[in-house]
Amino acid sequence: MEIGGVVVAKLDCGQTVVLTPGQGNLPALPWGLTVVRVSDNAAVLATHVVRLPQWLVARRGFQPALAYAEPAGTFAPCAS
């Protein structure tokens, strides 16, 4: 995950991270958020974040998206 072109988190399948404006190296909102797939360095989501909380929802076969509510249901296992 990049904010303003700066890598702020790297996640593997099943990992979570909480990003809080103003903590660590994170700027205040709004953010220019880009989610980059590590395997090929392709941007899979580029958006502006103007309010929180939001959840990144990434499901196999669908484009990743941000949601204002925590996704319901159980998470699929990671591929081995």
C-alpha cells in the first residue's frame, strides 16, 4: 500500500494493518492511496481517501475496493 507514492504497508494474504492519519510516517487526510500487487508491481486500486474508517476488500475474481463497513462473513483461506 502506498500513500502519496510512499510505501506504508506490505501485506501477505491473511494479514491486516490499521493505518492512522498522523501516526508514524502517515500524513493527515486526504490520502492518495494506491494498492500495488507485489508479484508484478501493478496498481490494482488507486483512489482518494477522505474519511475513515474504511476497509480494503480484495476477493479473488473481483477488483479490490474500499468499503465504509467491515465486510461480513468468513474469509476464504489463503492459497498455499
